[in-house]
Amino acid sequence: MAGIVVVFDFDKTIIDLDSDNWVVDELGATDLFDTLLPIMPWNSLMDRMMTELHSQGKTIDHIAEVLKRVPVHVVPAIRAAHALGCDLRIVSDANTFFIDTILDHLGIRECFSEINTNPCLVDEEGRLRNFAIHNFYKSSDGCNLCPPNMCKGIIMERIQASLISEGKKKKFVYLGDGSGDYCPSLKLGEGDFVMPRKNLPLWDLIRQNPLVTKSEIQEWSDGEELARMLLNLINTISMAENAQFLSPQNMIVPVYEALPSSTSKPTVLVN
Ligand SMILES: [Mg+2]
Ligand SMILES: [Zn+2]
């Protein structure tokens, strides 16, 4: 079972909704957010919104409190996948503070071997500052499919390359919903799986040209369905792996060699 890497988007995938919108809406700053959205990059806008909330007396604790109320339906599935030996990772355009706060609250932070997202810090005034994982004022990531601050495809390629360099042959499962999840989906190969959330941008983009990815496509609608399908998929992949190891072709020689010399016929113990 150690042969499966599951890469999750975070917003609208692990959690049911978008964490940025949730915090802004719950803390009553939706109007300003909507006014600035057409004229600012998302990541810079969230930094501006955190400053705005701070000036209104909303503290880090208020933000954390709101994040802990985010609806999530995939916690048992994540625990089960981790317990089965899958390598779970997150690639998200949210930020470290939001993701860590939610995962710590749910008690599943340690299920993930890696979280790739935008860095955050709390400054000396107690204000949350958001930064881009790539500094797009100095250098864009150069990908025309992705927002300027983050190309998830580059991150996927780095994960794939590091596993190959360790000599590990893995199957990938990628779960996501947004247009930013399209680029990493294109990096998947034969035998991998992409799981787009139905009726959202990633699903639309893949549906326009399903042949664009060599991976198998499995769509899902909500957290309950995601959880069920992911565990089914992990079971299916691992049963196929086990069947390969235990196939009669693989068993005849070792079983025959292990038998006492007086035995005249090879015995196949499996099947
Ligand atoms: Mg998302
Ligand atoms: Zn990209």
C-alpha cells in the first residue's frame, strides 16, 4: 500500500468551502473584499483584508475561531488513508495559518507528509500577513495556466521527481476543484487518477478535453462522496498491487525451489 501518493487541494476539497471567503464573510468584511477583488491579485487582496480586519479589532484568535467552524467531511477518510500507508500531501493556494489552524483543530495535521502553500506570519502588532509562495513582483512562475503566485504543476513535478530520484514507483491520486488544479492534473500519467469536484472549474476544464490527461478521471460531488470514492480507489489500487505480487507466474519458481527435493511436481499455492 505504500505505493500511493494522494495530493489534495485544500479549499473546496479537504474543507467544503473556500477558507479565504469564509473568514472574510464570517468577520463581516465581504463588501470591501468584493470591491477590491476586480483590481487586486487574490493573494495581495487577502493580505489587505487581514490588515483591514486587524484595524477593526479582529484578532488572530477571532480568525482562528472562525476557521475552527469550517465544515469538513473527509476526516475519517484521511485518517484511514494515512493508516493504510498512503503518502498524503497538500498543494493549496490558501496559506499556512489557515491550513495549520484547521488541520490542528481536526487532529489530522500529522497525516500529511508535506503542505505546499503560501507562507504567513503574525507581525509585531498581532496582524496576520500573507505572502505569495512565489514573489510575483520579482519573478512570475511563468505558467500561463496558473495564477502568478503559485503553479501547482511545478510543485507536482517536484514531488514526482523527488520520488523517482529515491527509486520509488508510485501511483498518484490528485483531488481538486479549481482552475489552479488543472495544471497539476496535466502532469499525471497512465495509472494515475484525477478526481475533480463536479460542476466546478477543474471538472469543466477536463470535460472540455478529457484526453488532455493520461490519468483516469473520477468525479465527486461532496465531502461524503469524496471520502467514499477515495477509500474505494485506494482499496482497488492496493488489491491490484497485491494480485500482481501474488500472481501464479510470480509464485511458481519460488514455491518449487522451496519444496523438498523428493517432491516431483511444483505446487502452486495461490489460485
Ligand atoms: Mg480548491
Ligand atoms: Zn502551472
